[in-house]
Amino acid sequence: MDLESVKRLLQKEGGAYETTVDSLPQRFFEPFVCHGLKVDLIEKGRIICSFTVPPRLLNTATSLHGGATATLVDLIGSAVIYTMGSPMTGVSVEINVSYLDGAYVGDEIEVEGKALRVGKAIAVVSVDLKNKKTGKIIAQGRHTKYLALSSKL
């Protein structure tokens, strides 16, 4: 691909993009990805959710977009930290996602988040996405967050 084509691939300015993107509300991304997500189980240190892959979350190869998967690792992982009694989920230090299989429109996906460690300063969670029908793991994520220490003042 020539350099100008690569540039056009990334820059989505003008035309229909301009009015669509500028009209989106602030913080639209979480509801965009999580709309349709159902919490099936919630307990201390563990959350299991499920959703059916919608067309809005597909990449150009018509499978679940890696960015949507990473967002689910981020958001569900953060929610798991809350289940441990933490008043905040902190800020991301590292997020890692291994993409192991594809998910397609209509596939039912189970997402399981588990607390691996929630301490005073650092929290580490794992989040797995699995195809409910086949049992195949679609992605495995790990999220490390810094929990801001409260002031002694």
C-alpha cells in the first residue's frame, strides 16, 4: 500500500465522518462497547458476563474487533476490582490481550473477570472471553492497575 493510502486509512476527516463523530456524546465508548452486556454472576473477586456479538463491534474482517475486546478487558477488569471493596479502580499500568480465536456476529460470548491480586497500591485482574457454544477461548487479557494511595493529610 502506498503512503497516501495508508494516510487515508487512518485519517477519517471530512464527509460523513465529520458530522457523525462530532455529534457523539462525551464518554460514548463504554456504552458503545457494553450495550447488550448482561451480568450473569457477580461475587467478590469474580464477574461473569455474556453478550451476543453485534455488527457494530466488527472489524473489516467481520470478526469481533480487537479494540472492543481490549475495552471489555479494561471495563470488566475494573469492575472486578470494585467487587473486592476498593473505592476506586485506579489507573492502568499495563493491559495485555492475547487474541486466540475469532468471534462473529451472533456468537454468544462469555466474559469472566477474576481478581488475581488487589492490594493497597496495585491490582491485577484476568479477563477471558470464551465462545459459549464451542467453548473455545477467544481472548485472554490481563490488566494491572495502580490504586492511588489515599493522602494521610
